[in-house]
Amino acid sequence: MKKLLISICAIALFFSLAPAAFAADLANGAKVFSGNCAACHMGGGNVVMANKTLKKEALEQFGMYSEDAIIYQVQHGKNAMPAFGGRLTEEQIQDVAAYVLDQAAKGWAG
């Protein structure tokens, strides 16, 4: 029991000391978005399908308000949106997904 408690404490300590290792880089996400997504999604909009924006309400409505859903969409594409899985690294895709969620939560105000 004592070993289990020590192990749990060690794991908790590791995660409390190293959260940045698992956090997305929003600045990099902004850069990736600007270079790859902004042509169609400037300001969280959508120039191809006007109702399927990156605004929080639309993301929620279409089941896309999660990092996993956005990552999948970016990797695989859908309809007019191309797949970026072969063009962007996993880290870039995670960063851009976090950026999109961050901006959606802020109303794409900046």
C-alpha cells in the first residue's frame, strides 16, 4: 500500500511540475493557422460553407467543439477542406486545434 501511495505521489508530482510539456503552443498554433487555414477561415469564418464556421456556437452545433474532433478534421479533411495530415506535423495539428478552441472561446476577438 505504501509503495502504491508513493507511486501515485510521484506521478502526480511529475504532472504538476511538467504541464508545459503537454500543453499546446498557442503562438505556434496561430502561425500554423495563419499559414494554412486563414484563407478559408479568417476570423473564425468559413468562406466555403458559411454556416460551418469556427465560432463556438457552430463548433458545438456540429459536434466539433473538442480538440480531438478538430485534430481529426485537420488530419483527414472533409468536403472542400483538404487533409493536412501529410502536410503538417502532429505537433502543428495539435497546436492549431488548441488555437482554434482558444479563439472560439474568446469569440475570435484576438
